[in-house]
Amino acid sequence: MSDALTRERSAAVDAARAAGERVRYWYERTYTVAEKGPDNPLTQADLEANAAIQDIISRTFPDDGWLSEETRDSPERLAKRRVWIIDPLDGTKEFINRIPEFCICIGLVEDGVPILGVGYNPAREELFVGSVGSGLTLNGAPAGVGNQSDLGSARILASRSETARGEWHAYEHELRIELTGSVGYKLALIAAGHADATFSLTPKNEWDICAGTALITCGGGIVTDRFGAPLRFNRPDTRLPGIIAANPALHTRIVELLQRHGEL
């Protein structure tokens, strides 16, 4: 393991586990669900997980920038070379419905490029950790993306909400689609070779995909926007135009698939 990001990895893992304790606490309890916007719920677990992460990261790296789904954004981060990008509970709808497919997502970018990612599913006790120079681990064991190259045989993870809206209908006869929860969790599973690919033509926020992008990159895969362009983070507009995430061979196949369907 490289020593370059040892402190960052340690702090991110500690923060993820601290957030996981709060998420586990609320998982089997009764709580109030607020609505930040249409189809965008918020629970006490989101807020307490965010506070736990921010406490550890801000104390350990006070000079770094901060961007989180559950913290009011500040333009100060745009002047920082290093920025922590956080989704304290990606998959709140799954959490509310007791579907154990949510993920605490902690990413670190330097000059817009993800260099560290931690994804933690406290319901399934799955801890994904990746950093530049150190590769990827799942619960401490080395892991990486799979080697599937046949798109028709690949396990393609799809969003429940996107599927319900009909956004995957055009691909159902060509792909082996598996409905899975949060995008952060989907990316972590792909990074560790427990699934092969995902894509979305729906815009994503930076906090949804930053940690997962780092994990897949460290696991030997590729994450781009829906047009195949590299992703850059810590931008004024946090919305990114969809994603394609897979190993290198499948990434090419998905780009070709979207071209055939006139999406690119």
C-alpha cells in the first residue's frame, strides 16, 4: 500500500464507520421523513451521518474544501485544490423502504480528479476503500473490476426509479439488467467485481458519484459522463450529464450501444 494518502484513508474510513453507526441506529427505528424536493426525501439518519463525517474530516484536514449533499454549498471550495465530496447516505429511498442497498460515500478530489474513495454499506457491512497508488479493497481484501467483455452476458445494474420511469425499456431485450439501489452502491459493487457495469442518461450530482468514481478507477475500471468524456469534480455546477461505468472493454461496448440507440 502506498503511504501517500495514509492519513486521508484512515480519516475517511473512520468517518464512514462513524456515519454508519448513526445510519444503523435509525435503520430499524421510527423517524420523520421530510422532503427536500419532489422525490427527494431526507431523514435524521442523513443529517446525523453528515455531521459525523464533517466532524472527523474537518478536524483532520481543516484546510481542505467541503461539498456535501446535506451541507449548504459555499463558493470557497472552488479555490481549494483538495475538496472532500460527500453523500452521507446515498440511497435514502432504499433506506426508508428497508432495502439494504444504500451507501455512505466519501470522496476526495485534487485539482478536480478523484484520488480517494470510500463506500460503506452498514446494513451489509461492506467497506470499499480505494486510493491512488494503493488499489482497491473490499473489507480489507484486494478487489477490482471484472473481466467480462460480452455486453449481453454482463451484469448491468439499473436504477429502480429510472426503470420505473421507463428509461431502461429500450435496452431490456439486449441487456441482463439487475435493479439495484443507490448509484454510489452500484459503483462500489462494480469496482469490486460484484457486478459489471451501469450507465445513466440522467444527470447526477457530484456527491452521488465522486467516491464511486475513485473506487472504480482504483479497481481498474472507467467512469465517464454519458458522452464518454472524463469527469471533473469541484465545479460551480455540481450536476454532471449522466455516467457510464464499467471495465474498459464493456465501457466501449456501452458507448457503441448508446450510439446505436441514438443517445450520443
